[in-house]
Amino acid sequence: MPKHYRPPGKKKEGNAAKYITRTKAVRYLQISLQAFRKLCILKGIFPREPKKKVEGNNKTYYLMKDIQFLAHEPLRQKFWDMRAHDRKIRKAEARRNRDLADRLVNRRPSYKLDRLILERYPTFIDALRDLDDCLTMVHLFAALPAAEREHIQVGRIHNCMRLSKEWQAYIARTHSLRKTFVSVKGIYYQAEVEGQKITWLTPHPLQQVLPDDVDFRVMLTFLEFYEALLGFVNFKLYHSINVKYPPILDPRLEALAAELYGLFRYISASSGRMSADSHAIVSSGDKKQVEDDKMDTGNDESEFAELQHQVPANEPGALMHLVEDATAADEEDEDTKECKNLFKNLKFFLGREAPKDSLLFIIPAFGGVVSWEGEGSPYEEADEDITHQIVDRATQGHIFLSREYVQPQWVYDCVNARIILPTEGYLVGRVPPPHLSPFVDNETEGYVPEYAETIKRLQAAARNQVLPMPGVDNQDLDNPQNLLAEGIIDRAQANEAAEKQRKLAILEKQYHDELKMEVEGTSYSSLSSKNLEKPSEDVEEDTTADTDNIEEHALNLAKVSMSRKKRGILEAIQIHKERKKAKVDILKERKRKANSRKSG
Amino acid sequence: MKKEIPAEPLSDESKRSDSTDPSEDEELSSYYGEDGEENGESGGESDSSEDEVSSLDDAEDRGTNGDVIKSVEESDSSEDEVAPRNTIGEVPLEWYRDEEHVGYDVSGKKIKKQARKDKIESFLAGADNVKNWRKVYDEYNDEEVELTKEEIKVISRLLRGKTPHAGVDPYAPYVDWFVWEDKAHPLSSAPEPKRRFIRSKWEDKKVVRLVRAIRKGWIKFDKPKEESQFHLLWTDDSNAADNKRHGVNYIAAPKPKLPGHEESYNPSIEYVPTEEEKNAYQLMYEEDRPKFIPRRFESLRSVPAYDMAVKEVFDRCLDLYLCPRSRKKRLNIDPESLKPKLPSRKDLRPYPTTCYLEYRGHTGPVKSLSVEISGQWLASGSTDGTVRVWEVETGRCLKVWDVGESVQHVAWNPSQERPILAVALGHDVLLLNTGLGDAEVQMRIKELLHVEESKSSEDTGDHGSAVRWFRHDKYDGIVLKHFKSVSTVEWHSKGDYFATVVPTGESRSVLVHHLSEKQTKNPFRKLQGIPVSVAFHQKKKIFFVATKKFVRVYDLESQRMIKKLETGCREVSSISLHSTGDHVIVGSREGKMCWFDLDYSSKPYKTLKIHQKDITSVSFHRTYPLFASCSDDCTAYVFHGMVYSDLNQDPLIVPLEILHGHTRSDGRGVLCCKFHPRQPWLFTAGADSVIKLYCD
């Protein structure tokens, strides 16, 4: 008799009752494996890892509760109905009964996912929290070609495009984009909506290849859910800024593949108070009236000035989305304000080779005005107010002296650093400085790339506060202007300059001290002795090295009296640390070699 | 084979063929060919004017028209058709292959086979007879048949795919026998019935069904309206608790990893691997190879499409619905918190920390040490065959005995009145008079160490004597000659008894000797395992025997085993007793040291894995709460080992110091360690022939 014999009449217990294998689950639900897969994807059911795998190690286990939950799902019945319906159509077609077949095709049973979404995401925050994969997938499909072979229909591609643009329009409109990163895989964006950080990846706008080893049926099932989810999320978000959803776009702009711009116009036109403002502008075209209007609503001078500055664009649509929403501004947090004002007074123009989709999204999200080469653009290249032209091509036609020609990376780096970086390094034709990921915490990683330090100092300079240079005391670097210039110089040079400055500062300080002392009446000798105290630090360092040794010794001794388990954990921690250190060491080594190659 | 040919066209043709010229016919036939094509195109309509020519045949048939008619007429009569000569019927001819005959004729006579013609004959026949080509061999009747001209013609026509007889007219005009003129009415004059104008019963039923379906809405003709499927789903979050399905069982999918610097399109130069490193990746195993190799692009426009974009999203999808999820507790421990809370080492002073003295003089590895009970003298035995006595405080070598054999063990008599040194070497144990102490002591010792010649122990019985007591002439002591080599000698604390271990001695491997009586006893009738070391309890009459895996504790009085301590080690090398006698430490060859609390359990209270190599010796201090271990990895560890008189409190073990200093020689490190009896000092003897004294 086996050890786990269960007498008849006694219920299963433990893991045997709690978990069910996939095959058994499919049998239990009386559906095909495909339908089961679809159901699992839509309902968000996933396999589990039971502590004791009763049926064998090579099986997939589901929670019995989950499967029971699936058994009560109305979708299961719907799938049956659909299957029966498909059979009817096939039958009608086989009998050449075209009437019936057509009628049946039109009446295919369909289902809605709203109930499922609400079930999976009871609160809106839950939905936002799970939006990363959804956005990545929708953005990917927006860039895929329609392929009949893989059942990727044009309609779905268009739907994905529309949803992604709507999402981007909302993010740009509310200025909730926080970080961007151009990687080899595509462009990463991170936005913060209702306190949730949402990261997504958009592929580079190039022709995508459909690999053979991908089962598109699985992906399309996921996409089906994600499309619905993003639609509902967009609805809720648009509702929150008082815009009707789904938006109705200007067909002209849509035809020109400038949906995003069209959406901006739509959003600004339809949010309540703003439309009134813009009406005033459009109808009168008179700055005076605008001024009156503005005064009435009690906006401050600076906003008004900005508005005036924008008016010569002569394009109502461009204006509309620039109009500040003063009441909303009060509610916004610091971060949003900072993002909103990053490109506040800048006017951009995109060259033909710049990534238009991405920049059209980013620049407005950070408060800039942007136009592009081509039809439907708000303003022409010849516009005198353009401050920056984004180009990614070495040769230019006509060069305007009033604007700066920068590479697209400048925009991304500015956004990540949250300051306007000096453009010298990013000028056209040069190799731009390295593009760093904003998602990495350099300190915990243990290695700070050189350019990250430069950016840090530039940020500090922009905030009018001084950060210590590594190996330099606090009293130096008082001039942010100098620093700003320095930022783009090579690191070695920067260090050198800093050293010089420090020496000067020390001398200066010494001079001041002497003066002070003269006033106070102390002798020079005491001062020198005071200065001499400084090197004592070095001595102390030696002793600390010694204590390090002792500590290590003590650690070894402590290890002796640890239990085996704890010792194992400790060793694992140490191995982890060493691995991390080895990685950093490789980086440092490469850096050193690169430097020596450069100098040598 | 019967050919039925309509009579009329034939006769018609026969008439006409008589009156026509060959030249005319040729023209007509060509015309006919064209006409045939035309006929095909016009779909079988034929004019009455062309009827005459349509029945004409080819030019070559024309000349023999008369013959054709004759043959046709002949064939028409079936009765004159010649029956085959052979009457065997349709049986396989191979049945007659070996017979002389081919069958039977009508009268039942055998038909004899004809003689076979050989090739030359047949060739000559062919050459002679012009008509030979017409001859056909009939296998069935076994005769040669000469085909007539008509027959050959029929064959040739068949071969060309034509009708066998030239007289057949395939395109004869249709003759309608019914007379159509003067018929005023159709064939039937019945009126058209009503049912032609009304629905049938079945049609009615079908209509009723359709009407019902339409009325009930089963059939709808207008396309369903496209309405926006989106609405405000999350109205307010107050009712969130009601439809909360995520119970404790729900595990959210982990978010994908965010990209680091190396994934940038333009990473800083240190993130891009060099060519050599990339080549090195190729040599790695597939699993170890990095999935993503950073690349650097000069400008954004030169970045190509990422070929794995779809694949990666697909993999993520698979992970989401196929990968089992389970909650994992990620340990986030400060390594400091893992260390046990131990009292500061400063509070546990004094303990030996630094090397204070070195005793040099031995020329070989020093195997054993022993300190005299007063702490003034140190004895050492070495493999170079000498035993030395040192003055502890000065390092002066007081005495050297050259015993001529590698010394295994030395032990100083723990009694102050008996400055006797026991030395184990080879098969012998020497009891040496060290010559210390005053005259009275010396006299008593001389008396004690006096032994008559060849006094052997009696109780060894029939095995022959295990031990014999002899006088040692050279050094004025006693030598105990054992039957096998001795490894250890241990004194009882009173100084009158001592025990020796003969590891290979089987049932006589542990022997207890009585010095004043000069007697030897074998306390164990049978001993399991090979004994490694022995120890006497300080106060009680308890005896410890350490075998390779266990430590057995015997009561000497009642002569039985009290306890068996399971060390869990593979090979015990040494044992030491705490001065209270309730605690034992055992060192093993795999570098483990076990602390046993005898009152507690037969399992170790604590096992310390400290040394990388074999522990050679462990030792307790007599008075201070210290113990030490030394090993072949050239280190000695000093521990604080506090034993409380309160039974509820566990002994406190704190590692204090690692003593380095000895150098390795011949794979051995420190061979012995002993504490000073009064001071917190530690003596260590190394394989590098140096003895070191560590003081606090």
C-alpha cells in the first residue's frame, strides 16, 4: 500500500487539493487548450509553484481556486457560443447558402472586456500600476506592419496607433513625463501618473521584421486585453482633464500623420476654460483683448508675457496648447512645475531626420513649442523666433545664425538632467557626449560615469549651489558660470582647472586669515601651526587602514562562532559584493585604457 | 466483332462512287476537310447543300470502294465467319508449352505443333516470298496466317484512329420522321393547373419559419451599430473593496528590468566591450554569454531597428501567462547583524596574543610538549630523537636526553613531588628522572624508579606479556617495553597511574600502569575502534578513551561505560578535559573542534569549523577560562571558554585570537599546543622545530 493512500470518502488535502495541473484544469473546464490559454491571459491567471508537486515535477500547476474562478467565467460560455457560431457559418457556406452565411457573419457573438478589467483592477491605481507591459505592447504594435499571414489586421494596428497617441497626448498635456532614454532597443519613457511611475518602450520608427519563432496568436490575445485596458484608462484620464473621449481629430492632420499635434489641438480646444481663452484670441486677434482677458482671470505678468511672446506664431492651434492653466498649476506638485517650465521659452524646429514622433511628444511635455518640416506644421523653418533646430544631418541648407543647431540627444539629456545643457557638445557633426540611462542609481551601482558627474555639477550650478568636486574641499567652485563652461570640457581639464581654483582660493583664504589675524593681533607662527594640523589627516588614514585590518580579523573570528546557515548567508553577501566590484573594476579598467589610448 | 453500318448511306455512296472520277474526289475531300472545321465552329448546324459531300472518304480508299462493299457484305453474315481450328477455349497457352500438341480440333484430334523455324530459315523465307510481311503467326492455332489486303487496310485505319471501314459516314444528316405541318394544337390541350401559380406547402412552411424568426428577432437585417465600447469604468474607488478579487493569493507580475547605461545607443566608452572581450564571449558557454552586447552609434539616425523587439515582447508575454509565480522572500540583511553578539575581546583579557619567546635547539619537528605542574619547566620531544627540558622564563635548555628514536609523546608527572617525565617512543615508554627538586625528593624518586630485571606484568595471560618493565641503564630510569608501538602516554592527576595507548594493539591497546607497584593492567577485555587518545578525570575515577569517531567514558570503579559521545567527525585526533571534568573538547582531522558538555548530551554542544587542515592538538587551560587548538595550517586559535557553575547557563565560547608564526615544513604546521598551568600563556611546538611561547 502506498504511503499516501487516501481512504475512500476522504477528501483530498494539502497541495493535492490546492493545486491542479494544466491538463486536468483544461479537462475540468471542458474547453480546448487554446481557449484555456485565452481565458488565462484575459483573466490574468498564471501558474503557481506548489511546495510539493504532487503530480510530478515536470507539470504546470494552477491554483484550484483560480480554476474554479475560471469555471464561473461567462466568457467560457461565450467561447463555446462563438465556436458553435463559426460552425454554423462554415455549414452555411458549404451549402452555398450565401444569405444565411452573410447574416451569420454579421451577427457573430462578441464579448466586452470592461467587466474583466474592473475585476482585475478594482481601482484605477491598480490599472496604472500594471500599465507598463500594456503600453510597451501597444506602442510596438503601432509600429508593426499589418500581416495577413499572422492575422495582424490593419484595423488593430490603427487602433494601437490611435491609443498610443492619445496616451502620449495626455502625458504631454499634463506634463507628467519624467524621464526618457534612447537605447538600442528603442526609446524608453517614464511618466508619473497619479503617483505611479509608468515606464514604456517605443521601438525606433523603422520597419520592423516579424520573426518566425513568435506565436502571434498569443500576442494578439494579450493585445486584445491591452487595447481595451488602455482605452478605458485613456477614457478615465481624459475625463479627469474634462476632455471628451474618444477625441475627434482633424482629418487633415490625421492624413498628414500628425495625430499627436491634432490631439494637442483637440485637447486644448475642448478643455473648458481654455477654449474660452483661445476663442478670444482667435476671434479678435487683438493682443489688447487678450491682455484684458488675462487680467480678468487674474493671471500673473509672466504668463501674459509668455503668451504675448507666442502670439506671433499666428497659429491658433499652436497657441491653444501653450495657454497656461493657472488654476491647475496650483494643484501641480514641484516636479510637474519643473517639467512644465524646462523648455518654457524655447521654440524648436525639427529637421527631416530627427525622430519626429518622439520629439513631438517630449518637447511639448516639457513646455516647449515645436514644429516640423512638412505640411500641417504650425510654423515654417524661416520663423525668426526659433531658438533650437534639431537636426541629425551634417550638411544644412540655409543656416540661421539666430538659432542653435543641435542633435536630438540634447533634448533627451536636457529632459533627464532637468536643466538646459550647454549645446556645445551636441552641435551637428560632432560625436555627442555619452547618453546615460536615467534609471540607474550610480551610487548603489558603485560606478559613476564621467558625464554623470559633469551633469551633476551643471545641475548644482543651475541651482546656484556648490557641490564638492571629488578630492576638493568645499570652499572652492563658487562661480556657477565658470562651472557651466567647464561642464563640457574634458574631465581631466576640469579637474586641473578645479585644482588651480582651489589653490587660488586657499591662497586667498590664507590672505584673508592673515588680515584677520593682524586685526586680532595674533602672531604668524600660531597660524602656521594651525595650517600644519591639516596633514594629520593622512596619518589618521594610515591608522584607519590598520583598523580595517583588525576589523577584518575580527570578522574572521566572528565567523568562527556563527552558525553554518548564517555563515553561508554572509559568504553569499560577500560573493555578491565581489561580483559587483568585479564589474565596476572592468569598467574602470576599460576607462583607463581608453584614456591612455586617447592621451598616448 | 460485328460492324453495323446503316444501309442507306452505304448504298447512296456505292451509287455515287461508280459515277465519280478520281480527280474529282481529291478536290472534294479537301473541301470536306475544311467543311469539317467549319461544322465544328458552327456547333453542328449543317446545310442541306453540303450533305452530299459530307459522306465522302479519303482518296486512298476510293479506288477499292467496290472491295470494301464486298467485304462489308461478307462480314455482315455472321455464320460464315471461320471458327478457330483449336477448340481448347480461352485457357492459358502455357499449359501446352511442354506438350507436343497445341490443342484439339473439332473432331477431338490433337493438333500437333509445327516444327519451329530457325532464324535463318525464317529470314530466307522472308527474302524468298515478297508477301511474307503479311504473314502473322497465330499462336493459338499454331499456324501462320496471311493477312488479306482488306484486313491490312482495316488495321492501318484503326492505327490512324479512324473507323475500320471506309464506308461509315459519321455525319449523316438527321431525318425527322414526324410531320410538323398542319398540326394546329399542342400535344396536350389540358389547362395550366392552379398549383403552378401558388406556393407549395413546403414553401409555405419555410416562409412561416422565416417570418417567425424575423418577428422574434432571430434574423436581423440591419448591421449592428458600432458604439464606442469605452466608458468611465472607475467611477469612484469607494466600492473597490466589493469587487476586490486579488486575495492573498494574487502575486503581481514583476516589472521588467529598467535599462542601464550599457543599453544606451551612445554609451560611455567604458561600457562597450573591446574586440578581444567580444571574441572571448564567443568562447563562453551559451548560458554564460551576455545576452546583450553594448554598441555605440555616432548619431541617432544611424541606429538600426532592433531585430529582437517583437521577440522580447513575446517573451514577456510568455512569462506573464506561463511562468509560475511564487513569492520569494528576498533577504535584505545587514552583514553586521549576522554576527553573534559576543562580549568584547578586551573584557576577556588576559589571553595569549603575541609571541614572547622561542625555544630553539631541536633539529626536527617537535612532536610533543609538556609543562611541569609548577610552570617552571617545559619538556619537549622531537622526531630528531631528543627530549629536552627548558626553563620556561629564560628559554635555557636545561637537559637533553638523546633517546635515539623519534619521540611520540612526552608527559610530565602532574605530582609536584615526582618530577618524572614519561616519554613515548617506538615500542617503549621511558620514565626519566629529570633530576629536579631537592635531595629528599631525588632519593624518593630513585627508590621509585628502581625495578628488578625483567619484571613483567602478570595479567597479560596467555597472549604473552604485553608490557615488560626494565631498568634503563643509560638514564637511570625505567623502560616499559610494549609489544607494539606506543603513541600516547597520559598521567593520572595523582601521579601514580599512567595510561599508554598502543593504537594497533586491538584488545590490549589501552594499558594502565601503576608506577609504585610497577604493574600493568589491561582494563578492557574488548575495545571497539582504534583508540587515539585517553584522558583521566581530574577528581572522579572516570576514564576517557577517544576512538576515531566516538569518545567513550568509562567508570573505572564499576568498570562499565557511562557515556558515548558522538563527535560527528571523521577522525578524532586529540582530546582535552576541562579542569572541572564536565566539559570535553575534541579536535578532529577535518579541522573541526567539538565542545561536549557531559551533563548536556552525547552530541556536541558546539561544533566549530575553524581550521583548514587537521587539528593536531587541543588544550584547556587549568585555571583560566581559555582553550586553544592548533593545526597543520600553521595557526593556533585561542578561545575564551567560560563554564558557569549555574547549570542553566550554557558555556560561553568566544574566539579570541589567531596565532600565526610557525612556518610549514613537510606539510605539517603546528604539532602541539599546551597552556602554562598558572599563567595565560600558550606554548606551541611547530614542525619547523621551534617552540614558541605566546603571552598576553
